[in-house]
Amino acid sequence: MDIKQLEYFVHVAELSSFTRASVVLNVAQPALSRQVRLLEVELRQNLLIRNGRGVTTTEAGKLLLEHGRGLLHQFAITKEELARLRGATGSNIALGMPPSLSRILIVPLIRQFRAALPGTVLSVCEGLSTAMQESLLNGRLDAALLYELPGNAMASGVEITQVCEEDLFLIELRGSSNATAPVVLEELAQTPLVIPSRPNAMRMKVETRLTDVGLVPTIALEIDSVSSLLDLVADGAGSAVLPINALLNSTHADRLVARPISPPGLRMRLVLAVSSHRPSTRSHQSILDVILQTTRAVLHGRETA
């Protein structure tokens, strides 16, 4: 059995699609299909059922997928250990994070990677949590800092480690209200909001908290970009509910103000997420540790500053 054929099969089975797997693997779809078919011929078993919506695994395919993940994991660890023997260091990692965090995290992360993992190449992609979760599953990202994944995230192939919790604030135009007073939920419900569309985590947090007390938010505009959202708030289109970091990093910081939401307030969990299907090697774990520790240190510094 060829290890490359096994890797191709596992990707196709996990993504339920030759098309998606070909994108992740950067392999032409006909070549990918041919290699998986050769594996089926060698094993004398049909592994996949092809249909118009993609593929599903047969019983034999499920069994091979279960064992194949373990074999690929062991192969990745073996390659890493052999590379260490010849003195090779470093690896590449694609990390996703929300725009509200990228400006304060990128420089400290790069600095820490250079000090602790000098051979590692870090690439950062900004995006909303729901989009980055999909990128984790299709292999475009190795890890991502996400706000509050849905409860079924573990079942959908994502493993998470909590980084911290962040308070959400009402961000509004300076001078538009009593900036020193906390926002009560009744006032929040009546405030026209510029807010991301569902199922954005912060949008769902606001709606859930208000509906718990019999209120509904007033939605002025739906914008799936934090920078554009703050541009609109600065232009008087409405207010926003965001972590304080979004305001501190905004070019409109001098024109906007953050009002706390009255207790118990609104808090978002920030988590470090990885695909549960990705091999966890020693170097990969070291990379995740650096991301986790640096993020906590930066955010804690902001809280205590």
C-alpha cells in the first residue's frame, strides 16, 4: 500500500469530495481519482460510493479511514524524528485569527517565533470565526484563534483549547450618549446596531442574551468586516458590540468610545482550535504552545495595563 495513496484516500473520505480534496492537496482531480481507484484495486474493495453530491465511505472505507489516520499520524511523527537526526529544524504553520486581534498579536507572535522556533515560518490569515472553522476542516489553516465555537465543534472535527474570556462593549460615536454609564440590556436592545450577519459568534451572543430576558436587538446594518463595521459606527450609522481590542486598534479610536454592558454583561470565549484530523507531532505541539502562551500574555497585558 502506497502512503501517498492512503493520504489521498483519507483526505477524500474526510472531506466527502474529490474536488475539495484536490484543492487541499494541490493535486489535479483526475490524478487524485486515479490513485484512489488504484488503491481500491489493490485492496480488492470498493472504498467510496460516488454520487452527485460527493462521496461516502463503504464499510471497508470506514475501516481503512479509521486505521489510515493512525498510520499517517505515525508516519508524520517518524519523518519528524528522522529530520531531527539530520539537524533539520522548523516547519510552516498557517494561523487564522479575528481582525480585532491581529494588530496586537502579529508582532509579538513573530518575535516569539523567532526566539523560540527560529526555523518556523508563520503565515497569518484574518477572518471571521465561522469562515476560519471551515478553513481548518478543509486544510487551508493549521490552527485558528476563534471566538466561541458552537457546541458541536468537537463533533465536527475541531479540537479546542480555551485561551481566555473577553468582555464585549458597546462601541459608539463619542458624545452620542453618557459614555461613563454602563449600558443596561433594555438600552442595548433599543440601540441601532451595525453587526455581523448570523451565525457570527458575537451576533449570536447578543441575540441570545437579549432573548433570554424577552428583548430583541435593533439591527441597523449587517456587515461581516470589523474594519468596515467601525467605519460605519464612526460615520454615525449605528453602534457595535465588540471586544475592546477592536476599538484600540481602530483608526477611529479617537472618535469612538467603549461603554461596558451592565452585569452580568456579555463575555466571549477565545479558543485556539485545530483540526482533530491533523497529525499532532512534537514540533506542531511546540508551535501551538507558543501561540497559546503569547496570546494569553498579550491579552492579559492589555487587561492589566
